Amino acid sequence: MNNGLIHWPDPLLAIETSCDETSAAVLVDGDIRANIISSQAELHKTWGGVVPEVAARMHVESILPCVEMALKESRILKSNVSAIAVTNRPGLIGALSVGVTFARAFASAAHCPLIGIHHLEGHIWSILGAGAPQIPFISLIVSGGHTELVLVKGIGDYEILGETIDDAAGEAYDKSARLLGFGYPGGSALADAAANGDDKAYALPTGRTTRKYDFSYSGLKTAAMRLIEKDAHLNISHAAASIQSAINRPLVEKSIAACEEFGIRQLTLGGGVSANEHLRTSLKSACERYGIQFLAPPRALCTDNAAMIGIAASLRLAKGDSSPISSLEPISSESIA
Ligand code: KG4
Ligand code: ZN
């Protein structure tokens, strides 16, 4: 995968525990040797969403087995790890604490550098699994907790052009999926149901925002709720397709408009919702129409995983960045810019 942008040559261990996936990855010279993901989604399904205390407890149980599996799969000895990276912000504080505590202990025992990574920086740079965009580029990050249009001016140099003012795109998928009777998280189930549906069957609103590159999905949730309650003979596939289009439409339109206004010719995608096929194809064809190069991450790097944290960490370490082992802390909320 090494595409010239990543220069950290030695085995790097990366950890991600910001929400409900415990993940450990090993990267050598920019190549992903292992990317182990233990998802708690089945467990949280019972409650219809992530229960923070349960997530933290499950991370405690899974972190060591995940790390050991990643090292074994990549045939790297613990003693050969040359740096450790961990998501330390933003996320569920108890969940983040597990990863950060583990990484600090590992770094101090192994006497190796430690680096705390912003979760969204991982989603942005997961794109290196698909190719190397030329800086500057615009990254659309769409996940369960975030919807952000970011102008990437350099490694660590980001400007937020727009963001959601209420629900994130992934949250809009999950809430709509729940209304339609799919489990948690319902984004991919809704997308499957939408595959054979007519997206013009039901008219749904696009959220209005004061700032032109912001997003709003709370109105869509209310409209979807009304639609589902009102229509006893609702066609689930048509409803799913209409909701999917209503979520994706502003993402495509605003990403293209931002590229045009800022004179940027490359658009990249990141975050769990980037697994959505309709979004990927809609962005690709819109970009083709406007002569913009479009890059989407490989499927394995869309939803939360430690490899993307490792990729971002490799870039940071190569720049000379690192975090103090004695004081790296988890931070529940922090903007990337
Ligand atoms: O990035 P991610 O794994 O976690 C956060 O950082 O939040 O994103 C998870 C989100 C969930 O809301 C999930 O429903 C959504 O990504 N998602 C999808 C698809 N696959 C995952 N949404 C729409 N279509 C998909 N195929
Ligand atoms: Zn994420």
C-alpha cells in the first residue's frame, strides 16, 4: 500500500477503541500487515445503540487478544514494535481510556514512542489505502458521529468548511433504519433494502442550513417518522431508497460545490458511511461531470479500524510528532481543526 506518502519504516502498532469496535493493527513501512477488528455491534443491538459502560467493559476484555492476534498475524514480536499509536480523541471517554491506558503501558514497557491520534484524522488518511491524493484536497467524512467537509492543506493542517448542525449522516441512517425495523447499526441494512427500491417514490426534505456547507438531518428524521406512521402499506424498499437519496443528496451537492468554490480538483471520502455504494457511485459520477478526481477508501478501511489510525500515525511520526507517555489523556470532544 505504500504510496510514497508514508515514511515510518518500522513495525508500528495501532489501537482504536473510540466507540464500539476494539481494533489493533500492525503496519510495516506503510503496509497494513494486520487489521484485527472485534465489533460489539451484536451486543449493543439489544439496546438499539451503544451503551458506553458496556462498550468500555468489552474493550477491556478484547484489547489484549486483538493486539496479540495482530502481532501474530503480522509475524512481529512485541519487542520489535518501534512505535505505538492510539486514538485518544474524540469518542466515548470510557472506551477511549481503555485504548489510551493500554498504549501508555505498552510504550513505557517497550521504551518506544507513543502518539495520540484524532479519530477523524484516521478517517481522512484511510484514503491512502486507495491511492495518494495530492495536497490540497477536500475530504468528506461521514460516520456515525460526524459529518464534516474538510479542506486538507497538509498533514495536521485542516480547515472545516462545513459540518452537521444536528445529526450525523450515519446517525440519520441508523435512526431511519430503526424506524423501518432494521437492527442497530442499520446503515448497511437500509442500503441493502434500498438496492431494489425507487428513490423517487416518496418525497423527503433536504435540511436547510445558514452556512452553505453545513448539513442538517433532524428534519429528515421527523419526515421519515411521519411517512412510516402515516402509510400502512409503505413499500420498505422504496422508503429505504428515498431516505438513502435524501441523506446522500446534500453530501454530493455540497462536496462538489466546495471543490468548485475553492478550486480543488480532488475529493476523498472517509468514515463508516463511505461503505455506502449509492454514495460512492453518486460522488464518482458527479466528480466525473465536473472533472474532479474522486477517491474512496477500500471497504476494509471505511468503518472504524486501527489500520487507519496507524496510517495517520505514520505520517505524524515521520514529521517528528509524538505524545508524552506520562500524560497522554483521552478527550471526549475535540475538533480536528
Ligand atoms: O466510522 P464509523 O464506523 O463509526 C463512527 O466513527 O461513528 O461509522 C459507523 C456508521 C454507522 O452509522 C453505520 O450505520 C454507517 O456508518 N454505515 C453505513 C454503511 N455501513 C456503515 N451507512 C450507510 N450505508 C452503509 N453501507
Ligand atoms: Zn469512525
